[in-house]
Amino acid sequence: MLQNELLIAVAALQSNNRQLKLDRVLAIWNSMIKSRANADSYAALIRALGVSGHVDQLQSIYENEIPNDYKNQSVVLEPYLTALVQHGKISYAELSSKLPPQIGSVSLVNAVLLQMIRDDVPQAEWEKFYQLQFIGGNARHRPTVSYTHLTLPTTERV
């Protein structure tokens, strides 16, 4: 729906005033989308609030305003979890307990991998998740870089 894309575009507009960015997003949401909202609309609102940096409002709207039927749909849950990781609002332990059985978004897969690194998850667990998402026969995604290229540099002793 075009209004959903407009919501995200307005969220990305530059502004020196954080409140103005939020007001713009909510004005479009309330005037054009809310009365006919579906799962895709809520997903767009979540992405817009994440893009505009209003994660506290994102969490509040997700918890208090989005119907439970939509919260459990991947189209809504995945951008929500991605935004929480991007803004440092969730631990890997909490994130892993909320992941859908099948992750459809490469953005969420990458966010999970990033959070695993941030929380110092054992390498074997990281590799297992990576393999499951990118390499295995049922993998839904394809990597753009091999995880072997992601090793941290070591310092050599002289």
C-alpha cells in the first residue's frame, strides 16, 4: 500500500527536531492508515518509528496498540525485533525466545548474528545459527559474505 511507504519515507526525512519527526509519522498514521490498518500497515509503522529513532514509542505501540493477532505475524514481529536490536534494546537471550520458527527477513537474521556477537555467544552457537539460516539445505537466505571472513583480527607478538 502506498500509504505504508509514505509513512517510512516521512520517517526518514531530515529534521533537527525529534518531536517533529514523531509528529509527522503519527499524523500520517492517524489520518491515513490507522482506521484501515492491517499487518502490513503495522509493520510499516514499526519500521517508520525505528527509522526515525523513536524506539520507546515503537515498543509502547507494539505492546499496547497492535492487536495480538498481528503481533504474532512475521511481517510485524520481524521488523519489531530488528529495530530492538538496531537500537540496543534487547539481549540475545530475550531475542532468541521471541524469534519466529522461520525467519523470513535477512535483516532480522543479520540482527540476530550481530546481537550474538554483542552478547558474546559461544562461536559454536553463532556458527550453528549461521549455518541454519544461510547454508543448510532448507536455508531460506543466501549470504553476501562468508562467515569465515568475519573473524576478528589477532595481534601478533614480536
